[in-house]
Amino acid sequence: MVVPLRLLFLCWMFGRGCNGQTPQWFQDISTALFHSPGNFSIGGLFPINELTSNLSQREEPDDIHCDKTSEYGLGLSLVMKFAVDEINGNSKLLPGVRMGFQIFDTCRQSAVIVKPTMLFLTKDSSQEISVMCNYTEYSTRVMAVIGPQTSEMTSVIGKLLGFFLMPQISYRATSDTFSDKRLYPSFFRTVPSDRLQAEAIIELLKKFNWNWVAIVGSEDEYGKKGVQELSSLAAQNSICVAYEALIPVDFDATRALEEILKRIKEANVSVVVLFSVYKQVKQFFTDVIDQNMTAVWIGSTSWALHAEITTLPDIQNVGTILVFADMTQELVLLNEYAKELFSKLGKEREVRMRQSEGPSNTTVSPSLFNPCPMCSDLSSDNISIINNPFCQHTASSVYGAVYSVAHAMHRLLECNSTMCRKRADHNVYPWQLLDVLKDVSFNVGEKNFQYDDKGNPNIGYQVITWSWKNSSVEFTKIGEFNKTLAINESLIKWHLPNSEVPTSTCSSNCEPGQVHRVKGFHSCCFDCIDCREGTFLNSTKDIQCTDCPKGQWSTIRSTNCTSPTYFFLSWSHPESLALLVAGVVLLICQGAVGILFFHHRRTPLVRASGGPLSALTLLSLMGGCACIVLFLGTPNDGACYLQQPLNALFPTITLSTILALSLQVICVTEFPNQAPLHLAHLRGPGSWLLLLASCGVQAGLCGWFVQEGTSLSVHVETMEVKFVKKFLRCPVEPMLGFGLMQGFNGLMALVSFMCTFMAQKPAKQYNLARDITFSTLVYCVVWVVFIPIYTGLTDKNKSITQVIAILLSNVGLLASFFFPKCHLLLTNPDLNTPDYFHTFLEGTPPTSQEEQEQ
């Protein structure tokens, strides 16, 4: 339903028949291309011709020759004529009021554009400018000026028109300088400013993570301001400009371009932004093609769709071209209007040729009031002037500029759909139109159009990529920018193999947990430094690592800190299982020895080995072996309080009984005469008193160790966290207490060894001193070797090593002290007699081998 209504509206709006015929106002199209009278007029400034004079040889302020017609500028001037004719054909917009126009050539030269501008400011239809103190009631030739095209030309006349507060609406001048209303109070434009275009380009660079780029502009108002805006925004968005340059516009730029391309290569950039007018871009790409360079070229609106660039030979080999173009609306009637206009011009030409009996060979040079004398010879064959893609793209900007004046006049003249309350006479002034123009709002096609407080329009950009088919360029729209950038990446065909997205960075991105350390002058050139242990990368924008809070830690190259976790010798760990197996085997052996001794408890061998004390020795050995379980499993305060004291106390019991036997041996061997008198005391109450005394001393040391030590829970709470994962063992504090406990046991073993290792061996009797010597020697060696090894180990290995030392010392005591006796009981039971143990049982002096033989 919407489409038919829209068609009916167009039929009503433009008087066009719905049977496919042209609008009625087409019949009134005038063939006067550059001037048309009206109740009020607007001026137009277009680059209809190109410079042919040599300005370097100009010595007088005479006429400048611009004799080469520019189809682009001519086409835009025809679009202005089309817009005015359409407005005059619309009886609803300005009923009873006719809009006129006066179009002049700018030739893109300051010396040329000043003349028509001054003509616009002349009083009424004269060619004089009055010098007055107050221009409030000064009536100028035109009410507003459409144009000029470039920022360079706008800067020449903008302030002059601003002095008269005459509205100036440019269709291509994009420099953000003109947004300053203090300098250019009457300036408007129908294209976005370069500030917005620079923002769009920066967003495109960010989209593909390109932060190492070159920026090249033309050395004019447009290029200088564009490069300045881009450089400023790039710095704010962490994009580094590796190189920036300006291409000269007033003289041959060959040498300058050679230097620019050389520097771009040296900078090793893959993305180049070209913010330049099309002539300089044409020279630039000509040299790029000659040097066989490839890159991603990002283009500004000035040259984005220009035919002189797209038709360069081998332009398709320079890489990927991404450009920005103004968002435009298709002018539905423009082509049909141009056909009608050129048809009329062709008919007039035929009439002239018949009247003059052939074509005229005289050439007329362009003048101020006739910028295109040859245009009278236009015909339908010249329709390409309007069909040019660049002209078509700019057409809606010219069209919008003319219509914004018409809508402002509609409000200023207080018009409705049938009449205007005011006439467009000399009582209406440009400054009045300017005031209304600021708030004008209307539709161009399906889009609403209005200006902001800086005279900029509410439109954005199309993002276009150039693609080639059969050596002809195609413009493919890949996205839009209107406050935000939207890109369809799948539509881009990159120049790299497999259509990979090119990279353009000075340094590769750092990995997580690394900070940038800038090297050189560019923030994008950096080294990646790992965050050390105990620090982390809080944000990718940070320039240094952040220390972890108290109670937390991190590993190298971390992005966060964590609370520590603990592990221990769990029952299922291989180390734990191996220790348990060894402990169980040892307990079985000790139990077997105990059973054997219990079975022979009344025999001389058992009585000589200490009798009841030997049973206590075995039980203490078994207790020490069983206590290794305190090192396994989840540690807790209770286990930690018992761990070291029990593993010191059980060996004390064992070694004190062995010490008692050692004293008996030394008494018998060193004091043979007194031995029978004292041996009973040593073997009876003396041994038990020694045992109790030794245990008392060790118990005191253990008590002091526990009192001065730290509980496991307090140890964990007060631990300085410099780890993420740590083996949790019971604190061995103070180390002095641990040393005293183990040292006391070592001292008893050493004394026992000293008492027995030189003792005389009784002839043909059991050598009890030998068992004591070897057992205490093994014990001392194990714990002496343990000390240096223990100090250099990790916490986990310290626990494992201590358990191994406990087991080895137990094995040494069991094997050296008890196994020889077991061997005798099992293999030589006939030696288990009082005579074989006479010396140690009765305390008689031992008889040497020689004495026995005598």
C-alpha cells in the first residue's frame, strides 16, 4: 500500500502524469543554462572550466584564461538549474514566486572566484557595491550563494559573504574550519565536515586494528585541515601516525612524491590514508603504480569516486582501496530532465546550423557571463555529462542546497500551498533568509535534511570498496558511518593471498599478562614485558603491572591474583604409598622379632639383651615407625603438636635402653674387678633410672618445643603469601628445639658407640658390644647425613626425607641390634646357653682368644 501512495505523491508533487509521460513543467524548460530571471535569485559557483593560463607569468590583474571545459563542474551547474526549474514547476512550495539563478565559473582559482562573488554583492541588478556603514537594508543581486566546490575556494570568499551575512551553502567544501561561526557566520554545507570524516576514518582503522599508518594530504585548505584532524584523533585513539606528508598543489610535485613514497616504504606501513583533492591523488597513484607498491589505501570523499583516478592504467594493482562517500539520494527526474534539456539544445543547434548553412568554425572564449560558449552545441549525445558517476553522487548535495534556500524562502515569505503573504521584493534581505535557514527542515527523497548549529547537515557516509571486473571499476558499498561504523567485512576482497585482512602494526600485540614498554617516539612501537610473580596486568591500558593485594599471589604473566591453595602428602600419592608400604614391612619385621624374643624370653640371649628392656626397645621402635602416619594426610593442629615430639621421644626410649646396655658392657670390659658388685644395679634399677632420666630430659625438650612453636592454623594465617600453590607441612619451629631433640638422641647414640666400639671381645662368647656399636653407628650416620640434606630441600621433600630418615634409623637399629640375635636363635639355638653369655650375665672379666688357647 505504501508504494502506490508514494507514486501518487510524486505524481501530485511534480505534476507528472501517471501514464509514464514527463511532468508538465518539462515543457517550460529554458535552454538558458547559466542565467534565469526570477522574483529573487540565487548564485551558483561551479568549476565549469579548468585553468589554461600560466599564473607564474601573470604580471597584471588582467583576465585569466580557463578555456578547458570540465564535464564534472558543468554537470553540477546543470543539476542546480534542474533544482530551480523543479521548484518553479512546483506550485506548492513557492506559489506565485519564481526563483531565478545566476551561475558562474570558479576555475578553481582565487583570482577567478572573486569576480562573481563581488558581482553577487552588487546592489540590485547593477554592477556596483556601495560602501556603507550599515548594510541592514542593502539589497544584493542574489539572496544566497550555492558553492563553491572546494575548501580552498570557500576560504577565499567565505568571510566576505559572512560580512554581508549572505547565506553560502557549499556542496563539497568539507573543512571543519568553516564550522566556526565566529569566522564564517553565514556558511552552510550539504556534506559532512572533515571532522566527522576523520572520525569515520579512525573508526575504520580501529575496526581492523590498524594502529601504524601513514597520512598523506594535499597542501591546501582541505588537505591540511584533514591531516590535522586525523593526526589529532589518531593520538586520542592510540593510533600511531608513522609518517605524514602534504603533496604540493602549486607546482610540480614529482620530487616531493618520490620522497613521500620512499618514506612510506621506510616506515613499513600497510595502510595509507589519502586526504587530498583528486589532482594530487592522481599524481600520487601514478607514481605508486610505477613503483609497483601495494597497500590498503583509505580515501576521502574528494577523490573517492573520481573518474580520473578510477581510469588510471593498472590502478587495480595498487592493492585494496576503501573510500568514504557522502550519503546521497537518487534524483528520480534528473536523467529525464537532462534528456529533455539536451534534446531542446540539440534542436536549437540544428536550427542555427540550417540558418547559417553549416557549423561555425569560430571559437568563442568563456567569459564571466558565458562560462561555456560551446554548451550551445550540446545535444542528446552529451548525456554522459549528467550520467557521470561522480556527478551523480554529488548531484543530491547541490539539489539539497538549492532546496534548503527554497524552503527557507517558503517560511520567510509566509507561504502556504496556494499563496505567499509576502512578495520576494527588496524588503527581503539575505540576513533575514540566513536566520530562517538555520532552522529549515525538509525531506530529500526518503531522508530528512536539516542543519545543526554549526551549519553541518545530519548525514553521514557510505563506505565503499573498489573492485574490478574486466578492467572496469565497480563501487561496492560495504557499510555506513552515521555516528557509528557498520561494516560488512565479507564484501571486501583484500589484495593479500586468500583475501586475508592486512595487518599494519609497529609491534605485535602483547600476550595476556604483559605490559607495553614503549621504544622510540611512537606509543605503538613497544616491547612486551612479562608481569613478574606477585604482580598482574589489571587493564590492557596499564603501563605497569599492579602488585597483588596482601594474602594473594600470582604467577608470571598473570592477569589476576588468587588466594593460595595448599597440597600435602595425601594417602593416595605415590610417595605416601611407598612410605606406608616401607613402614608396614618394617612393623611386620619388628613384630616378628618381638614374637621371637617373647618366645625365648627366659633364655640367656634375651636376658643378656636387656630382658624386659629389650621388649621396651622393640615397642619404642614400633611406635617410632607407626608415627610416620603423622606426616601423611591432611595436617591439623593436633597432628602437628604430636609429630616432632613423638618422633623424638620414641627413639629416646630405644637409645636409652641401648645406652644402659652400653654402660653394662663398659663396666664389664673396663672395670672387671668391680663389675660383679655393680652389674646387678646397672642391669636392674640403674637401667630404669637411666631410661626415666633420658625420657624426662627429652620430654622437657619436647614440651619447650611445643610451647615455643606455632600452631598450624596460626602459621597459615601469618604466613607471608608469595606463592599460588604450596606444600603444607607442620611448622618446625623453633628449629633450635628440633635440633635439641634430635641432638639429644644423637648424643645418646654417640655415647653408646664410644662405650662399645673399643670393647674387648670375649673369647667364645656372644659379642654384644658389636651389635651396639653398629646399631648406634648407623643411627648417627643417618641423622648426620640428614642434617645437610634437610636444610636445602623444599617443604614437601623435607617431610619425605624426615620420614625416610626415621625409617632408615629404625631399620639400622633393628638390623644391627636385633637381627644378629635372631640369627643365633634361629640358626644356632645350641649357643643360647649361660656359658655363651657368661661375661655379660655374670660380670666376669672377658678372656681373650690368646688366653683361652693357653
